[in-house]
Amino acid sequence: MALKIGVIQPSFRLPLKEALAKAREVGADGVQLWVASGELDPDTLTETGKKDLLHYLEQYQLEISAVCGDIGGFAHPEGMEERIAKTKRIVDLAMELESPIITTHIGTIPEDWQESKQGKMMLEATKEVAKYAENQGAFLASETGPESPALMKEFLDAIKSKGIAVNYDPANLVMGGFDYLGGVKTLAPYIVHTHAKDGIRRDGKGQEVALGDGDVKWDAYINEMRAIGFKGFFTIEREVGDDPVADIKKAVDFLRRY
């Protein structure tokens, strides 16, 4: 079965409508929308804006793979109440758009999260927004990267909510020095979305590179994802590079081989 290929909208570095048109042009099936700020911020998006967005998506025959509501995570106490409240507003917007997956970074999970003040604070905040998402029929999908898949699973298990999930980013794990293939099995019950991104790790430092040019073994990774029954989007993310549109087109063509 062919992959469902998405593109994270900000990777084009274009205004919203132009980014959607470009996503169609490069051959993507869907887009991951940035809603944490900017044109689709739930605090400023009007009803007319929502209708226009849905019109453009229909015009360009694009699905929403997920919405990205990364507003800083829950690892620090400053502004915590507002970040929790805004995350809930992002969940509400996602449900209005009939796109129940909200990707985010919850913050780096401390190794001693069960005992540390920071870890307990993170757990309670994440639990609150995950329960809110669950009640709405949504998934708050934490992105992999700053910690091992095993540590992430341990933390997510403690939340005890169907509203918590994972946005699996193999490149982040490669750049962090973690086992991105074994991690698929570890986090399998939680994975609802994945970023198609590539990276390398040299001398203890990670670097993003164009998809296909890094250390992610795509044959093996896609086989692992298929083995766990994943049928969601592989959403291309390109955060660096001088010509993101060319890199995204190359990535779409690369993934079409599967």
C-alpha cells in the first residue's frame, strides 16, 4: 500500500495559501498545519478564516495530516497555566477542522521524572491536556527526540490516557543518538503520525540533512512502521537548507518509491 505523504506547511516558508498550492504542486497528499501562532492561531482565526482554509484544502485536494501546536511544552513553570489553556484551544480548533491529531513537544522528560519536582510538574500538566484531548476524541502527539523511546514510553504510560500519543520523528532520534528502529516497537501503541525527515550524528552532534541523504535507513524504517500497522501520514519536515521547496519535492519523489 502506497504511503500517505504530507508536508508540514511552515517548511515551505511561504504564506498559508501559497504553501498549500505548493504542497499540491510537489505532489503531496496532505499538510500538517502550524496553528501555534500566525495565520491559523486559534486566538485570532475567524470563522471566515476557517471557511477559507477548508475551501483551499478542498481546492488543492489536500487532507490535514495533523495540526502542530508546539507552544513551548510543560517543562517550565513560567506561563504554565496559559500554555495549558492555549493547548486546549488548539485541541478545540483541531476538532473543528476534523483533524484530531495535535503534534507538540511536551518538553524534555527528566531521567528522574518520577522523583523530581520538574518531572512531576510535567506529568500533571501533560495529563491535564491529554485528558482534555481524550474527552474531545483527539490525540496530543508528543514528538520524539530529546529522550530515548523507552523513557518516553515510561512517561506516557504513567499518563494513563487515550488522549496521549506520539509523533514519531526518526531523524530527531538519529541526531540524538537513540535507536530509531527499535523505538518503533517500543512506542508502537502510541504512534499516530510520523515526520519524514533525515539527519546525521557526527562527533556527538546531530545535524538535519535532506531526506535520503542521512542516516535514517528508509527501507527498514518504513518496514518497521508497516509492521506495527501504521497507516497514517509520513509528513515531510525541512527546517534548514537554502531551497526548501526543492528539498521537499525531492523528498516526495523519494517517498513515492514506497
